[in-house]
Amino acid sequence: MSGPGPIDGRASGQGRVFQTGGDQYIQEHHHHYGAGTGSLLAPQPVGPRPPQGATVPDSVRVPLVGRTPGILRDRADLMERLRAAVTGPGGDVHVLHGLGGCGKTAVAHALFTEAVRDHGRIGLWVNASERISLRAGMLAVAGDRGATTGELAAAAGGQRAAADLVWHYLDHSAQRWLLVLDNADDPTVLEEGGWLRTSPLGTVLVTTRHATSPLWRGTGSARHPVGVLPEADAAQVLCDLAPDAGTVESAQKVARRLGCLPLALTLAGSHLSHQLLESWSMDEYDRKLSEDSTALVDQGAVGSGQSRHLVGRTWQLSLDALAGQGLPEATTLLRLLSCWAADPVPLSLLMPVAREEVDLGHLDPPLAADRVEPALRGLLDHSLIGMVETDGRRCVQAHGVLLDSVAAGVPEELAEAAGRLLEAALPPDEAVPADTPTGWELFAPHVSRLLQAAPGELPARLAVRAARLMHHAGNFPGALKQARYAAGSAELCLGKENSVYLSARDAEGWALHYLARFSDAEAVHRQTLAARKRVLGPDHPETLRSHLGLGLSLNLLGRHEEAVQSVRRAIDGQRRVLGAGALETLFSRALILEILPELGRSTEFDEAAQVTEDCDHFLQPDHLTTVLTYHCYGEGLRILGRYAEAESVARRVLADRTSRQGREHPLTLAALSLTARVAHGLGKLDEAVAALHELIERRERVLGPEHPFVVEGREWLTAWQAEAGAQP
């Protein structure tokens, strides 16, 4: 084999000639950072191809994102702060963080457009969702700002520090700029390569779901939470996209059902505006949402299958990221939360899992006791839940659309666990409570949601319990609604002969009674009594309670003799079955004190009044049954015309009701009514009229202006004022 022949070469400018007589590979890189960097449009030598997978974006001057709103609704204060940053001296990093689908990218897009169009800034947009896309996008930014192809090739090939190259050219840009790092949901992608820096020549805007990264707390950084829209603005988004689909009021209903989440609103508006075979109105769309909200909303993603653009998939990106960080149990915890409502969930509800009192270790992925705290923090970090404080309790809260989409895959055993957790959290189930229960209000919406999502005996029983708690708290409309909901569900899954169904009907009857719907209450109690006799037997405590409820309704319908018989049947049975000192027995004995005077049975009334002494003996003075007993005793004295005896009793009852149940409780207002009527009976008309004025005002606020008690009070007021005016 002959040796190599002579090589002749000639160089010009900064070129060089290398000559070799053997097989050698020579590679040389020149980096010049002087002024007057070359243009990307000028002819450039072709360097090595970047590593496979590092695809250069088609543009960094145009936001390569999905659908953005034509008009950015709400966000005025946020935009003003960001606008001031862009037009100011620069050097800041602004982080938009929040739940996926809340419109962070839409805000960034609007700011980008303004910066370029109105403020003469160079707009640079990089997809920061992955290492590859971030690296490729940032190198393209360097190219845009003047880096040569050779420099870019060296950085892409690993021969030089890529982030240093990018920030050198950003720091020496001939024009001021705005750099958007979109979808930076994994802050380590930015941190590991040193990609997030500041420069006096521009402003950096980051959008992320990760709310708590230390990276966002550096010098010159400002964080801005981005949440759902106000209802009025959310409705307007729908009207912007589908102006012919319905009224603003109809759009508000749809927006409310979608939780005012911008992504869901955008998809819903797109669906309504692009229908071909059907043409739904907003109202029709609202009705369809009740069937399968997530699937219906995602039909608006015309031509886009990307997960970020689908409400049914966008959260999975965060859950996948958490699993990749070693927190797969975050998925199980979010599924558990999806068994409950979108209302705040007290952290105390999850404590039995953290204490190993409720075992979720058999699920897939398992949620062990020691992983509850890390899973919670993971969900918080990725904005899948937020921390709120409600009624002095620390709570977590997730968006309703998120919970709907997650709930579709919840296993049956997880729903059962959600029920057991609620059962442990609710106050005791007492037909006759010692105190007005508190702290249950936060759990009531979660009971209703569980009953809707996983109907069965336990959720139905919890719904009855919630109805009773509402009743004891004086929320009679809420108790009626909850009881009927529980009864409907129990009838479907358990049948009319089931004790849970009958308990729901009993709760319905008591709520109707206290709402002054006495005929309806009498019918419900009579039906429940007949069924309980048949199913439970005539002397079962619940059957005896139905006798009591029926008697009270009959009394207020004017059927006093029947009422006495029914209540006495309850008392006799309770004495025999439960004992004379049992709460249920004392409760029934107290209530007959209001019925006997209606028949003029003064002697029997005085004998029955022995219950006041028994309550003083068996119970505490401030026990609610003791308060009830004296309340009924005072009413009985008033009905019998024994006003002088009733006056001190009425004052005691009003003080006790106010202290134990609050000024606005309906039974406190009933005690105020008693004091007013006793004062009237004693001829103290000025005192009576003043008390009645206060009573009407407070009852209007609590019960509504058309409630029968309010209407009756106005009639009394007219008559009493006439009496007062006729006095000499």
C-alpha cells in the first residue's frame, strides 16, 4: 500500500489548514463573544447534528401552545403586576403557580403578546415540561439572540456548557426581552442545569403546577397563585366562545357546575360552538353534565389529544410525576378525597389512616400510615389540593372537576373506607342530644357526596345521621332535604322495609313538623309508625319514637285528644322498655306538658309536671332535655292562663336557650315568643310589643319573611299595638 500523497491547502481570514500524513481526526471549536454576532439568516457552515431526541422547536418567538382565550377574563390585578415587571428595569423571575387547567399559560400568553406588541420586547417562549424540550428550546433562544451554529452544535453535543451559552447571549441581547418557561412542573429540570437565572436585560416568567419549590424563593423571584375564575367572569368566558348558546344566567349555571375552571370552560364553550349534528343550549349542556361531566367536557377538545388539553387527563401528568418521585400513594390519597365533596376536608378526617386505625395498605397503590403525610405534601406541591382554614380547622380542598375525573376509577373498598372515616368523624348519633352538636357542618357535604357516589347502607345511615345533626342545630330545611335524599337512596338500594329507610323517613317527619308543615308531618309519621310496627315490633324504641312524633303533629293540627293518646303510648312503652330515667322517656314526658293544657286538663298537667323534678334529679341543669322540659312547662302554664307562674319559667328558658343554642336557633326564638306572650298575658304591653318586634325581625332573618310563624307574629303585633293604643 503506497503512502499518502502530498496535501496542499490554502487558508484565508480566520481559517486554518491542517496537514497529516496518517489517519487522524481533528476537531476544533472557536467561541467569540465580541460585538456584532452573526445573524441566523446569514449562510453558516453545517455543524454536527444535535443528539437524537433533542428536536429544535419550530419557533421560540411564537407561543406553541393549545387554545388560548381571545379575551382574558378577570386576571386584571395579576396582569397589572406582571406588566409592571416587563416594562420595569428587569432582572426578575415571576412564577405563576396553580392547578392544571387554571389558565396559567393563558396569562403568560396574554403577557407575551402585550410585551411584543405594545412594549417592544423580544418575546421568547420555551416548553419547560421536560429536560429535552427545555434544553432544545433554550438553545434555540441562544440562537435567536446571536449564538452561531458552531456554538450551538458544541453545546448540543456536550462540548460546552449549554446554560452558560444561553445566558451569555441573553445578557448581551441587543433588545430587552421576556422569556416564558411554560409548564415547568418539575422544578428540578430547571435547577439541575442551572437554567433559571436572571438578567438585567429581561424578565423571566415561569408557569408551573409545583407551588412550593425552593427554586421559586430565590432572590428576585415573586410567586403568583392562579386559581379559578369568579363566577361572573367564568360565565362570560362561555358567552365569549358560544354567544348564541344561551343567556348569561344559563352560562352561570354551567360555570358553577364546572367549578369556574378555565380549561373546562374553554372546552365547554368550544363544544357548544362547534356542534354539527346537535345544537345544545347552555341549559341542555348543564343537564347533560350531570350524566358524565368529564367525558362531555373533553369532547370540546377538537383536534387535540394532548393530556394537558383534557380535563380527564391533565391531572394524570401530576400524578405520574409524583409516582416518579417515589410517591405513588398520592394517587390513592387523591382517589380517597374523590369519594367526598369538593368542599374543604378537615385534616382530622384522615388521622385514622395515619394512626393505622383504618388500613389502606391493601390498595393499589397501597397507602400505608407513614405515607399519608408525604402523599399530602406531594398533592399540595403539585397544586392538586390546597390548604384552607374553615371554622378554625385546617382543611385540604380539591377542585370538583378534578375529583369527578378521578372518582371514575375508585375501587369499592376505598369508598367503604371513606364511609368509615366519616362515621368516626361525625358526632354521636343521638335522638335526644345533651348539647347542640357542633363541628359536623364540614362533614355533611361529604356524606351527601359519598351517598351519591357509592350508595349503600353505611352512606345512607350516615346521611340520616347528618339530617338529625342538622335538625338539632336548627337547620330544619337542610334536615328535610338531607333526610329525603337519604330515604330515596335507601329505598333504591335497601328497600322500604329496611330500618335505615325508616329512620330517614322519621327524620323527614320531624323536619316537616318543625317547618310548620304539620299535615305533611302527620302523614309521614303515620306511615313510618305503621311500617315500624310491622318490621321492628310495637315496643321497639324507634316505633315508640314514631308514636311521639305523630302525637306532636296531631296536637298542632288541633286533634289534641288523639295527640295525648299517641304521646302516652310512647311514654308508657319507653318507661317499660328503656326506664323512667332514660333520656327518651324524659323527652316524651316533657312534650306532653304542651298537649294536656290544650284540653284544659290542669290537674293532669300538674301531675305530669313532676318531670321537671325528675330532670333536675337525673340531668344537669343545662342539659337540653332539662331546658326543653322547662320550656314545655312554661308553655303549658301560659296556655292555662297561669301567667304569673309562667313568667319566671319563661325568662329562665330564654336565658338557657340563648346560652346553650345561640340567639338565632329556632328554639331560642320560640323561647322569646313565650316571654313575649307571657308579658302580654300579664298586661305588660310595652314589654310584650318590644319583644315581639325583636322576635319578628329575628325570625324573618332565620326562617324567612313568609314562614307561618312570621306571618302569625305580624298579626299578633297589629293586635297588641291596637291594645296598647286603646289603654288610657
